[in-house]
Amino acid sequence: MANLQVKIGELELKNPLITAAGAVGDGLALSDYYPPAQLGGMVLRSVTFEPQCGYPAPRVAEATGGMLTSIGLENRGAEYVASHELPRLQGCGTAVIPSIAALTEEEYQLTAARFDKVAGLAALEINLACADEQGLDFGADPARVGRIISSIKAVTGLPLIAKLSPAAQDQLKVAEAAATAGALAVSLTAPLPGMAIDIEKRQPILGRGWGRLSGPAVKPLALHMVHQLSKNLRLPVIGMGGIACGTDAIEFMMAGACAFQVGAANVHDPLIAPRILSELNEWLDAHGVRNVNEIVGVIA
């Protein structure tokens, strides 16, 4: 059996599979199916400094090759999560990575400062794909990303993973701004904007009007983005977008991702994470690969 251990800068994981933000809720949503210790890590649902209600229903719609979601940033706020949810995950056997979102630049720092006081966290993922009060993604502007990452670095020693926004016109410039400001790694891509229409009612299906597309439909675009970024960025890249089997994961790693996140596939199959790891192991063994890091970035 191949060695699946990977390093993301200073962060060491037992294997490259990380569940994406929201996939495991507060971290225990899938614990009835398999122990979290089987995972390399898990990113928790995005948390804002103050509690948020999220967007109106309906929040989920089917799409060809994926699903549309319009959840918003529904959560109980940084104080509740830090004092009630995160302590329950100590000793769970995997890297626990809270996701931080915000409505203002200042809120990122406030939440990071609160989480810095919580024991047992491996890193923080900074959700730059969420929108401010004017509806603009924080991750669309390199200068803004730099300010946000710098402000967070000032209040925590935890490693930072910058989750990039698909709204950015130049992902490399945004990623470089995050790197200069002190990010440990970047993750991409967040779900893409999309919508569905009820033609009988002549109105959008989702309560908000539009949402985010995830699932197999986005994989080719996400894979291309990871490949292009990993060739030109000095930071490690964590890939995501439509990964639903071991072959998908291998493609992302060959494209340059040192680790990968699995999100929407958990909705369809709560056992998808251990299955992907099993398929990854089988492929590596069948091809005589002794260490999973040997396949990272083999595509020029």
C-alpha cells in the first residue's frame, strides 16, 4: 500500500482527502458512516462573526451534472462555534479546519482572533468566495485579498488557506497577493454561479434567484484552473470541483494539487470519502506508485 501522507507547507496530513466546507457541517454530520480519523482533514461550514440566517428557500435545485445551492452563510456565529462546536472535535483524529467568511473585511479578523483561542485546530480556510454587503466577492480583488490575509495573520498563528473566488479575473494575481500576505496555501475552485428556472411558474427555482453550481459539471473547468495556477504559483494548491471518485482525485493531483477537497459528492453518497481513498490506493498499487506525492504535478 502506498504512502498517502502529504504536506501542505507546514501542515501535515495523513492522506490528501479533505472534505470541503459544508460537506460535514459542524464536523460530525457523517460520523455515523465512518470515523473522521479516516480523512486527511475536514473543512467545516463557513462561520461569520455574528450569526446569519442564510438565504430563503428553496435552497437546492438539480442541475445537469451537478446541483445548484443557495444556502448563504447560515451559521450560529463565531462565539457559539468556538465555545460549543469546535471543542467537540478535539481528538477526532483528523485535521480540523474551520472556514471563515464575512460580510466586511474587519469581520474576518474578528472571527480569526476568536478561533485562535481554540485548541486543536490545524489551520483556517479563508472563504474569499463569499460576498460583501454590496454583493461583491472579496476574492475578486487582489489588493483586498492581501489586506484580509494580512489582518488575519496579525491575530493568529494558525496556517491560513486562501479559498479563491471564481469571480476573480486573474486567479494568479489574487493567489500571489494571498501568498505575499502570508497564506500557507490556496484552494480552488469554489462553486460557480448558476441558476435554474421553473418555466411553468416563470420564475427562478431558487429562493434567492440564483446560486452556486457544484458537482461533476464543473470538474473540467476546475481541473484546468488548478493546472494553470499550480504551474505558476509558489504556494501549494488544494484542488476541488466535481471530485466524485478516485480517478477524479488522481487527475487533480496530476494537474498539480498537493491535496484535494470533496464537497457535493458527499450529498449523494455519505461514504464517498472512504471510497475515494480506497480507489486512490488501488490505483497507486496497481501502477507501482509507492508514494502519492510522486504523481503531483506530473502534467507539464
